[in-house]
Amino acid sequence: MKPLNKDLFNMKRLKVSLAMAFWLSVVTFPIMVIKINTINDTVIWRWGNLALIVILGLFGSYIWNYALDRMKERKGESNRLKETLSGLYQRLRSNPKVKKPVLAAVVLVIAAFPFITSMYSTSILTTALIYVVLGLGLNIIIGLGGLLHLGYAAFFAVGAYTYALLYQYFQIDFWIALPLGGLFAFLFGLLVGIPVLRLRGDYLAIVTLAFGEILRIILNNWGPVTGGPDGISRIPRPSFFGIDLKLQGSINLTYYIMVLMVVITIIVVRRLEDSRIGRALEAMKEDEVAAEAMGIDIMKSKLTAFALGSMWAGFAGVVMAAKTTKVTPDSFGLMESVIVLCIVVLGGMGSIPGILLGAFIFKIVMEYFRVFAMYRMLIFGAVLVIMMVFKPDGLIPKIRRKYTVEKEGA
Amino acid sequence: MAAVLDVQNLTMDFGGLRAVNDVSLSVQEGQIVSLIGPNGAGKTTFFNCVTGVYNPTRGAIHICPPGKKQQKINGMKPNRITERGLGRTFQNIRLFQNMTVLENVMIGRHSRLNAGILGAILRGPSTKKEEYQVKEDSYRILEKIGLTVFANELAKNLPYGAQRRLEIARALATDPFLLLLDEPAAGMNPQETQDLIRLILTLRDTEQLTVFLIEHDMSLVMSLSENIFVVDYGSLIAQGSPDEIKQNQRVIKAYLGEVVDA
Amino acid sequence: MNVQYLLNLLMSGLTKGSIYALIALGYTMVYGIIKLINFAHGEIYMIGAFTALIFASLLHYMGVNMILILVISMAFAVVFASGYGIIMEKIAYKPLRDAPRLSALISAIGMSLFLQNYVLIIQTERFLPFPRLIPDFPFLAPIQSFISSRQIVILAVTLVVMVFLSILIKFTKIGKAMRATSQDKTMSLLVGINVNKVVSVTFLIGSATAAIGGVLIATYMGQINYKIGFLAGIKAFVAAVLGGIGSIPGAVLGSFILGLTESLGTGYISSDYEDVFAFLFLILILTFRPSGILGKPETQKV
């Protein structure tokens, strides 16, 4: 009997994996095995690495191909486990006996968090919340509007520098800077959006990237105003109705501000999705020509998504500046934009719980795994590839809303 | 009474290629008219000029919604033209594939709704009422077209004939006075085509619509149309009632090629 | 106006443009075939430079002649970098060929991060001095102030690669298959073209030219580290888009325009804003020609 693809052991797969391990070890040979010490001109041969590649290549390739075969077999077939789980989740959600206590417990934990953990943990959680807001904001642009944006960090920078500069030159308070940061990012979004939004797909991606880099370079070089590469420091943390808080107090306050901001963002995004504007954006993403024939103004819709999404980056930027008390151009480079994009896609584009999870996993894992600093980005890169191949919809894929209409007479 | 659609000397060039050549025609209120011609004659290009997808090289397109003043629509963007009351379907079905049937129709209502960003975010009583209304209205339209059984299906999962009908439902949702159908019967079997003929007649009568259609199915064209326009190589070569068109030598020649005398 | 200064700027602009062109070719060819922005392409260039450094040092310790070192280490760089390119495609892009474009893009970003950090961990984070493999040619002595031997070599090698590629794509069987695949993948499959092979060959050629660029820039600049691929990749991508992504002459033209813009901008305006010139120019061009200089406008059938 011919072995099935889904069987764990499969001769053909073993052969393929052996070949892959062989080629991997050949191709990676120079970089893995040979190391040149250019200072005292010696060569180090690291044969152990060769063995490592052979073993990793063999096992990795076997598991990889096995998983690919499994995925192909399952295609079309529904996943029973997943359905049971999501069904259970829906039932629990709609059951008031479960929903209320769970909700109460969650609220309690969130509210009490700063008092039951350390200042350090609170601070990290606040950063994670900032990334949640960034993810949700970028999701308006990419998930709702379908616009590939690779310069999102620039709008984050607009918010942060709005507060930093307004404080430095006019001693403007955090609470006034917060709406202004959002406003400026919104306006900057319109300004950038009007010329570039008629570009499609990849052209749009590269132009947004270009705008992001231009802003960063200007911040970096316009020393007299922006402080150049050193940025601006000693930005005050948020105050509470004019009362100056101690360090602990203001860290906690920043945390609560972010909790509130996340809640507001979630409400706004959900309402936006489930509205005339949200439907128009979704239609536009599906088919621009048809959407236009249905009376949707494409340019206006794109600008709406772009500027609204940018506004949230502005808000988040102001809080970031207040939290770290220092802004530098380097915190807003292309890598930052890419990270936010990855949070959205890893979590699940268009899915609010997905983006929450994505931001938390990313920020918290990155923070607590500082020990493995060297390997963090290596693993992150590998995880991105693996996720896209095996679970492209993200950790928690978007669930489509359903409209219900009461039938006549019913 | 002014024609609901009046096209004068419409010409559309793509580079050196003239797709529509100096076409003039007008459509009267309440009529069902057809535009026919061999493949590649410029029919869809003509529709695209009228609905704003292309900006015509030359010529004037005027519309006159019943009870309103005549206005020129050349060079307007498609969404503006839809707002003014021209609804259309697409030859190569362009539904929003990953949205439900009901949502597709709801999108059609877009230009008849008012809620903006703030309305959506604050969700006041007027927005709530509007949202309720759009669902109801869309469902009514599905009832008219006979697609309620599919209301919550994704558009891409619909059988072909139903997809064509959904295109019509979606166009109807834009509240048009003139409905432009681009090959609505393409790919339908004879039974479905008969249903479609009845549907178009009903719509014309109950919704006070004017219908302008492109079609290759001659049984549909001949049984529905009050007036037929024939184009070949971008030019209008004939117009008249179905009987006149059937007798017209130029039309026969265009369809069959040069007729050799026996 | 100082003529020599201008000439120097033009020469360095052309040199830069050549390097960009060698990388941009890979971008544009891959894009033409599978419509993917291969973000990790810049890393292939970096890996090419590292491989060349390793072999050049080995050969140097063995006391081989400089020119020979250049040729051999470049050959090794090409072979190994192509290997990376092909394996990268098999792992990160092939399973995603029918997936949404965004998934493939994220996968490419993941690959880029992985390769950068792989070299960082396995090799080093420091800048490594790269041996000057191109000697000063004596016959250039009279005009040395205008053009250096390194610049001549870079320009000449780029020219040879371009000519070779043009012949390959115009006249060979695989070249025809590549052009057909970039027009319509499904039809190519139907007429019996092995699309998988075409994609592999495209990655092979793109990686090979990038590796050549890596070796040349490394000997020109004199040092390399694991990060050099990233910015060079972005710049080459800008060049490819500038010329019209998917178009091979476009990539070359875009690269030279980009190189000259940067060189003249830094020379006459300010060196702090070198990258800004490139990006501003890109935005300007795309505002007036949304599909790049030589790109065909995307037409949508309605």
C-alpha cells in the first residue's frame, strides 16, 4: 500500500529532506563554518556548525514538509477542533452568567495591575498598550482600507515630536498636546495622502516608506530645532489635573491613560467597521471599479482611512514621548513601521483580539527575553515566515459580522 | 419631453485605436432599449463612457432625471454619476466576492445614506435609524429579485445565474432612474433567461425605470426592446424597432460578414 | 563652476548607479515573474559580500595573486549567493505563491530579518575590513583624478552583466520562458513551461547579480557588516520602482538616475540629506508617472 502523505513516516519525504539538508550544508558552508579573524589574520574552522546545520536541516526540512503535506490534505476539509472551540467561545460570550463575572474579573485585574505588580511590569504593559493602539490604527489603514503602508512610524513620530517640541518651546502641557498630536498626525496624513493615494499596491508601499524615511532624516539633521540624533529629553510625564505626581504615580497614570485609550480605540474601530464608512472601505478593498459604480468616492474613502489611522499613531506618539520622557529619531525608523505591520498581520488582520494578542506577545516576549537578545530577531524573522506559510490569517483570524433582518410577520 | 439619456457625437480613443466613433443616440423615459453589435464593437466602452469609467475623447453626454433639469455628465467620476441616478452592472461580474449578498446590496445604498465618520463613531439615534433602514431596504430589494434565500451567503458562493441577479439587485439599490445592464443574460440557460426577461419587465413597470442593456442573446433583445441600436467597429450603423433591425441589410452584414450573392 | 568637481560627482554617481542596478535587476526580475517585493534581496547582496570576504581572505593567506583572488572570490560569491536565493524561494515564497500579496511581503520581511541576524550571530556584528582587490592600473595614471581603476572595473563589470542578461532574456529558451511567465503564469503552464524552474532560475540570476554588486561595493568601500544589505536593498528597490518595476531597462535607468541624483545632491546641496534626495525624487516621479519611467500603466479591464 502506498503511504499516505499525512502519515508521519514517508520515504519520499525523507529523501527530499536528506537532499535539502545536503544542499543547506553546502550553501551555508562558508558563512557557517569559516570565520576569518581579520585582526590577527587567522582562520577558524567551525566544523561543529556543519554538524548542526546537517541535523537542523534534516529534521527541520522533514517537519516542514510534513506540515505542508498535512496542510494540503486538510484544505477544503473543515477543522472540527477549531469549529468546536469557536462555537464554545460564542456560546460562552452570549451567556450572561459567564460573560458578566469574566468581564468583571478582567476589569478588576486591569484596574489593579499597577498595585499587584512592579513598576517595571506596569511600564512594560504600558508600552504593549501603546503598540496595541498603533496596531489598531494601522489596521484601519491596511485592514479596512487595504492600503499597504510602510511608513507608519512617521506618524508615531509626528505625535511624539508634537509633544516634545511644544513642551520645549512653549511649555505646553501633556493634556493639551495629546489632542494636538492626534490632530497634527491627521493633517500630516491628509498632506501625504493627497499626492500618494492614487498609487496602487507596491508603489504606495514604497512611497509611504519614502515619506517615513524623509521625516526621520529631517528630524535627525535639523539639529537646531529637533535636537538632531540626540533628540529631545526631559519631557515631563503626564500630570493629574495640575497635581505633580511622584514617579510611581505618573507611571501608573500613564498606564491608565493607555488603558482608556485602548478601550476608546476598540470602540471606535468596531463602530467604524460596522458602519456605512466601514462597508464602503471593505467594498473598495474588494473591487475599486465596482465600488465606484456603487457611488463610493474612492479618493475620499482612502483619505479617510489613511488620515484616521494616522491620527491614532499621533495619539500613541504623544503618550510614548511622555512615558519615555525622551524622543530620538531612531525610535521611528523603518524597522518600527515593519514591527507594527508584523503585529497586525501576526495577530490577524482586521481582528481586534488578534491585534491585542499580537502586540502583547511581541512586546512582552521581546522584553522578558532580553537574555536571548542575540536570537530574538532571528527567531522573530523565522516566526514571520512560518506564520505566513502555515497560518496566514494570523493567530486570531477575523470573524465576519453577520447582519440579521427581521423577516416580515416574524 | 427631454430624453433621459442623450448622447451626442461620442468618440473614445485609446492611443491610436478608436473604440467608439461619433455615436449619437437618445433614450426616452420608460423605454427598454438595447445596444447590440459583434464582439469588440465598442458596446462596453460606450457604457463605460456613460458611467464615467472613461472620460470620452469628444462628444457630450446629457442626462435628464424625470422631473429634473437636464445636465451634462462628461468627465464626472463614476460615483458622482451613480449619485445622479445611473445604476449599472458589469459584463464580467464584479461583485464584492467576500461580502455577503445582503452586504453587497447595502453597499449599493451608499450614496443614499448620510452617516459620516463622526456619525459612525458616535452612533447617534439618526445613524442607528439609518442603519436599521438600510438593512430593511436592502432585504426588500433582495425579495424583489428573489435572492433572500442567499442573504447571508458570501457572494462568491452563489451560483452563476444568482450572481448576475445580484449584480442587478446591487444596481437597483443605488435608486437609479436609468439602469444600464451589461450582458445580463451571459452564461444563463434558457430558463434563467426567461426569468430575467420577466424580471426586467417587472422592474421597469414597478420601479418606473428606464432600462438600457447590452446583450448578445437575441431572443432576449428582440422580446424586450422597444428600440435597438446597433454598433459595428465603434460606429452606430442602425437603430429602430426589433422588426426593423431584423430586416436591416447593414446589420445582417455586420453580423454575418459580407453576404455573397448566390 | 569647477569642472573637475562635477566630473568626479558624475563618476561617483555612475559607480553608485551601477551597484544599484546590479541589485535592482534582481528585484525587478523577481517582481516581473511572481509579483513579489523580495525584501530579503538586499541580504543576498550582503551574503555575497561576506562570502567573497571569506574566500578572498583564505586565498590571500595562501598567497594568491590579487586579480585572481578577485575573480575566484567573486565566482564563489555568485555560486553561494545564488544557492541562498534559490533555497530562500523554496522555503519562504513558493508555498505562498497563490497567497495574498501581503502574506508574501511579510514572509519576505521575515526572511530579511532572519538572514541579517544569522550573519550577525554566526559571523560578527563589527565592520570587517574588505581587502582592496582592484589594483591601480598604470595606464589610468594620467586621468586618475577623474576616474579610478575601481570605478572603471565596476562600470565595466556592470556593462558586461547587462549585456549578458539582455542576450539571455532576448535569445535563449529560458529567457523566452521567463518573459512568457511574467506575462501570464497560467497560460505559460498550459503551454508546457516549467514555472517552478523559471522562478528558480530568476532567483538564481537575481542573486548572482546582487552578489556581484556586493563584491564590487565591498572592495570599493573597503568594509562590510551584516547591515549593508538593508539600505542598499531599499535603494535598489527605489531604483526599480523609479524605472518602472518589472522592466529590466527601467531598473538600469532608474538606478543610474538614482545614483546621479544622490551624488549631485550630496555634492552641491548637503551630504546630510543624501537619502532624502533619492526618496524625494521617487515621490516626484511617481506623482507624475504612477507606473515609473518605463513601466507600463496598469490597465484594468472593466
